[in-house]
Amino acid sequence: DALRRWTEEFRPIVEQILIPEAQSPPLEPERRRQMLSQSKLGRRLLEVSALTPLEFVTQNFEHDAIRAGLLFFNGLREVDLRQPGFGHAIPALLASPAKAQMCVGGSGNLARGLVADITEHGGEIRCGVELKQILVRNGRAVGVELNTGEQLTADFIVSGLNPQQTFLDLLPPDAVPTEVRARAAGFQYNLLAPLFALNVALREPPRWAAAAQRPELDRAFMFIVGLERFGQFHDIVAAHERGEIPAPVAWGACPTLFDPTQAPPGQHTAFLWEKLPYALRGDARNWDAAQAAHGRDLLATWTEFAPNLAGSVLDSFTRSALDTERSLPNMTAGDLLVGSFANGQVGWNRPFPGAGSYRTPLPGLYLCGGSTHPGGNITGLCGYNAARVLVADAGKTVWWNPPDAESALVKLAATHETRQRGL
């Protein structure tokens, strides 16, 4: 009953407030609060948001398994369960029209599709190159220099990198005020976001022992192993803080059940992901020696639930949070969200005050990527919102029809006032 009630209550909040906000440049915090307070839905959102996800779950649900499951799915969105201001994250997830999705051919096909679209419209993608610096002339960002010495110039420069890379590594020290550099240096990353991945090639898909009672489990789009009780989350947080590996709680999928193109005929691929600390025993480099053994341990845990894996694995490989950082330096400390929501790093203040509207203090330089509003995950919204700001600053008219958070809140307040008057 509580699940249904929260889903129904938050559905209009998601549709009329949270979706327009995610698809718009962020509002200044006090302006947002003032506008939300003018409607019943807005006030309810402010009330629930004041909680942490942990407080929301403990105050509204009693069953241990329900509490554990809700906090687990909250963690999939990289929201720290201890973070104030995100009590709305779980009911919003319940009420969201968006569901788990998979790209046909694998997630790499999404990138290839975007590249093809950019190329078709006259753009050019450079892969395998490294930036040396952002070029600044007469107080304006005018281009970039590659490590080969080649210089590329443009009217506007947009960085999808994290703030340390953008403001500290690539800009000359005197390009922005010292305060801006200090704020970039202080940008924080998530303790609980890093992932350990086990990827397997299989002769056959996982066959779950529990499918004897629930046959539909063998066709599950996503599965979770090891999650038994609510109290495990306290153990997981404590282990991350110590830099240790907790008892396994992991989730994964067998994509080839739904997209056979991702493996040779008759064979399958599957993966299992686990949140594990970046700095293992105080030093991320410890993963180089530890990850193979942990991959075997994780496979053994998985096999307890799907016994056929014991004779089905053709090959496997693992990736630690350190591997993620090495291949994607933008994800400092293996943070998939590219920056915590802690320390006020949300909305107008993401990545930090003065750069939260996708504009930076340096004319000509703009930001996008997971370090900006509304944060990481595969949504495209950071770039979508940044494009709207850039087009306006270029003196051009937006040629698409984006939502507008401020207009949505004005409309919501007007609707509320009309209902109050009984009109």
C-alpha cells in the first residue's frame, strides 16, 4: 500500500516539476524554493526532499526487504543514502515513467549512433587525441591545443570534463580568478559510486535455482544477488569508509536474452556489478593485485544462485574503479556520476557557484557533462541544457521546443491559486 501511495502521490510531482527541471538550466536556489512554495505539489516536494533517502525509507516503510530494495535502487542512481536534500529520490524513482533500458548491439552502439548523427550534420569527432590546453586570448577562450601541437579554434568552447581537468589542468593559471580555481579544486566525488564489474561469456544464460518456484526469473531483465536485509547498507557504507570489500551485494543482466546480436549464435554474455571502494585498503593501486581474485569470489557468489554457471563460463574479465579512472580520467576515483551531490553540488551550484548555469567566469568557455546539472548517468541532459544556453548566448533562436522549469512552476502556482479560489 505504501509503495502504491507514494507512486501515485509523486507521479504529478515527477511530471510537472522534476522532469521539466532536469530538462532545463537550473534555477537559482532561493528562486526555486520560493516558486515551489507557491503550490501544493511544490511544498510537498520541499518537505520530502528535506530528508535523506535513509530517513525517507525508515520513516515510511516497515518491511525489511522493502527497505533494502528501495535503498538499493536509490544507489543505482548514485545518490548517497545519507545525503540530506534527496529524500524525494526514491518516490521519484517509483513514479518515474522511465524504466530500465538496453541499447540494441550494446551501449557502444549508442555512441556510434551519436557520432553518425554529428557527422551527418557536418560535425567532426576526433578520437585518440589528448588536449594540452585550452587557448585563451584577450581574456576569452578561443580554442584548444592538442598534444600534437595542432590548434583548433572556435567561437565557443564546451568542456564535458570534470572541473579539475577544465580549470586546473587545461587553463592557464591566470585565466580565471584564484577563487574559481579554489572552487574547482574543492569539487568532491562520490565515496559510494565506484563499480567493480565482472563480465562473462557463456555457453548458456544463467539458470536460477529459484526459478524452480518462479520460472520468470530465468527471463529477468535485471537481477540482484546477495541483498538479504536492510542492515547490509550500514555494513556497505562502513566498508567503503575503511576501504575494505564488504559482503557481496551485486546486480547485473544477461543482455543476450533480449538482444542475441551481442554474442555468437547460441552463446550469451552477462555481467555483474558491485559497488566497491576506489581506494582499496587506502590505495587504489591495490586493485591491480586484488581484482582477479575478487572476480573469482564474485563469480562463486553468483554461482550459488545460478548453479549452471559452474560449467557455462567460456571467458571472463573484470574492471575495477581504478580501471575506470585510467580509461576515463573524467571519472575521478571511478565516480560514474562525475561528482557527488554532497557539499551543495547540485542544480545551480553544480559544479560550484559561479559555473552552475553551464557558463563559466571565462567568456567563451562553457561546461556540460556529469559535473553539471542534473548530474551523471546516460541521459544527455547536461549537454542538452548547455546547448540551449550556448545558442541563446550566440544570439540565435532555439530551434527545438525544450521544457522550461520556471514556466512549469509558474503554471503550477497559477493552477493551485485557481483551485484555491474554486474557479
